[in-house]
Amino acid sequence: MLDTEFTKAQPEYVTVSLTDYGVIRLTGPQTDEFLQGQLTCDIKQLTDRNWLYAAHCDNKGKAMSTLFVTRFADSVLLLSHKDAIAASLAQLQKFGVFSKTDIVDASEQLSLYGVFGTAAPARLAEWLEQPLNVDESQAVTKVADGVTLTLGSHPDQYLLITERDNFPTNAPMDAWNALEIERGRPTLISGTLLEYVPQMLNVQALHGISFTKGCYIGQETIARMKYLGKQKRALFRLVGQGPSVNAGATLEQQLGDNWRRAGTVINAVSRADNQLDLLAVLPSDIEADTKLRVKDDDASLLEIYPLPYNLDES
């Protein structure tokens, strides 16, 4: 399943139950206004037919989550790994007492599934019993009991959020995680929360930061990093030999005959025995041919792979 990169050799049909993901649901007349002061994206750009990518930060500008943001019925949903959802929920509920918005963990009421491959559009449309919305690059398809987010092409990739729990699956979570790594789209989990300003996670290159919308929590640090050129780290994709690693693991770079700390793993999958594919935060000026390894592992060797976007996008 993971021997070939999905973006290079498109699979026919892969479906995954995203049991590691959770949902925050916000409902009420001041929901949009409240989220505008919390998230890095511009909530004014969120319609019923598109989704947004965003980070949620503390007052120091450190991200506790990277999120998919979408509307569902009369609510706004925030979707991410359950570790990040728990962190964001605590801050949202803390500040939400001052707004007319109801903030709940809806992970038990809504099921999340990842779907991708050449047959995905037709099979998903059949299950939803209606055509998929193709009018937007970040399109949302609405049905009575859920929404489907179009997350990418080549392969076509979708995130299904539904009140039903009977969507058929055929692959483990690692298949979804591997595709997200190929997309260069980070998911924060325990070990990486509140460590990085969103630009260090390439959130701006994924169109998840508005630099024109006004104030929100962490905005001062994020703006300073953009306009004063203080960004010294960024997210990179690495591929090569190495043992299984967890988020938060340390990577080293070769300097002459020595190895020195280079950065930190954000997400990783093992595609085969001793074959790693991962996203890591490294110095933004690191040379593309730099040799890297898992800390203290002489047998590991990782190389920087190109990302599917430009880091200077914003």
C-alpha cells in the first residue's frame, strides 16, 4: 500500500477511518466574529461551498493546531488530530464565554473518513447520492447529514464528515498520513504542540494565514515574522532510510565529520521496512543536498524532497 508515492502513481480507491481526528463544533450568532479573533485564516472568506486551512495559536504566536475549517448546517466545524483538537478546545472555551457561541467537542457525533484515488469522485458521489461540488479549488459538498471537503488532486482527495458511521474503509491511517506528508500539509500532535509559529509549518504557503484581516491571538508574532524577515525555520519533507519515529523526534545534519542537531519531526510514516517519509521543521536556509539522520542512528540517512508548493507564497 505504501511502497509507491500516491501523488506519483495514483491508486484506484483508498478509504480510511480517521479515528485519530476530532471535531470542534461552534454554533451561535457570534461564531464567525469569535473565530476571526482566534484563527489565522480570514473567516469572512468561508462560504457554504468552500473550506479554509488555518492555524490556532496561543498569545505568543505558537500553533497548538493546524485545522480544516468548514461550515455544516448552522455551525462551523474545526477538524484536526484529537491531540490538537483538545488543545484548541480548551482555549476556545476559555475565550468563548465572552461571545454568543456554543463550543463543543463533536467527535462522538460526527465520523471522519479520508477518501482518495481515481475512483474516489464517482464512488463518493454514489454514496452521497449527489454530485460533488467542483466549482471551487477548496470545494465543499453539502448533504443533509454531513459535508465533504475536496483536499487535493492527483490523486483526488476528500475528507468526509458525516453523522453516519457506516462508510466502508479498506486501508489504515498510515495511508492517509502518507498522502498528507506528500502534500506537505502538517498535522500537529502531542510532542509538537505550541512549539512553532505557523510560518515554520508552512501554513502561509498552504494559504492558511491572512495578513490583512486584522487582530487575532498570536497575530503580532506572525506579522513580525513576515514583515521583519525573522523566519529562520520552515517545514521540509524528508525521505530515506531510518527506523520508525514519532512526532517530536530529533533529526541531525552532517557537518564535516560530525553530526549536529537540525530539527524536529512533525509527522512520519514508514513506507516499508526501514523506509521513512516525514515532515520536519529545519533551518529555512538548509542546503537541499544536506545529509540528515535520526538522532544517534548511524544507519539512517534522509534526504530533502521537493514540496508541492513554494515557501514564499502567502
